[in-house]
Amino acid sequence: MDNLTDAEKEQAIRYYISHKKCMREYQQRNKEKTKERNQKYLEELKNDPERRQKYLDKKREYYLSKTKPKLEALKNQNQVEIPVN
């Protein structure tokens, strides 16, 4: 994406946002299909130990690098004591 012009990048971003919107609408219209697809994916994941381990490692890495620091920052922010007169 480095070799794209600004106009091409903007177009790609608009396309991506449009695609996300269409996917969200599709999933809302077809809740059963979406639920079945997700269940099938998780079932396949459970049956393949190597793939499951990769999935779990990726989730763990994301939690440790993104989620946990945000939670700790919020916790520290809320622990600031306000002096009461």
C-alpha cells in the first residue's frame, strides 16, 4: 500500500468501509447462517490442535500487548485519590 497515491488510498479506505457495512448488514439479515458458520469454524479449530494453538497464541499475544495495558492504565487512572476537605 506504500506505492499508492493519496487518491488511491482514500478509494481503498472507502471500499473497505463500504465492505464492512455490507458484511454487517448481511450478518444481521442472516443470523442463522452466520451462527452456523462460526460454529463450524470453531469445531474445525477444536479438531486441529496445531491450528488451535496458533489461534490461542495469537489471542494471548493480543491480550498481553493491547488489552491488558489499556485495562491497567484505566485501573491506575481510577486509583488516583481525590483529597476530601
